[in-house]
Amino acid sequence: MATWTIEYVYDDRADARDLHRPAHREYLAALADEGTMHAYGRYDDEGAPGALLVCEADDVDDVESIVAGDPFVAAALVPEHRIRRWPATWAKALGSRLEA
């Protein structure tokens, strides 16, 4: 298994995202419950609308399957996404504490 980042680029149809958001969140929460999705969330700044997801999968094809199952993607609300393998070091695994 490897850790992967998925970056979503949203289009400008915020109303359509609002409509599909409950199913989108339910999908991601189910993946988190099974241990596949480690973190997810939309960007909350002045940049282009989008989101970052961090998941665990064997290969990029598995990650593409995760993306394809997302209700936002199925509704064509994510015109672009980027997947990258990320050899993360998790602070909890190191027993350290992050300082602000």
C-alpha cells in the first residue's frame, strides 16, 4: 500500500456542488471509516476552488477507481484532478508532536 494525494479542481457550479455535497461527504466518510481515506477537505482561501484528498491504495488505478466513485466526479463537477504518490511521514507514527 502507498499513500496518495488527489487534488480536485472544481468548476464554477457551486450550486450543483451544494446539491451533491451530502452524497460526496457520505462517500468520503465511508472510505475514511474503512481506512482508505486519511484526510479530505476543500480549499478555503482565495485560490481556485478545489479540494485535497489523501488516501491509501495499492496503485494509481485503484486511486482512479476511488475518484470515479465520488458523486462530485460522477456529476461532472470535477473537470480536472491530479493524483500523486506521496511517501508521507506521519507525525503520530513517529511519536512526535507538531508545534505551531
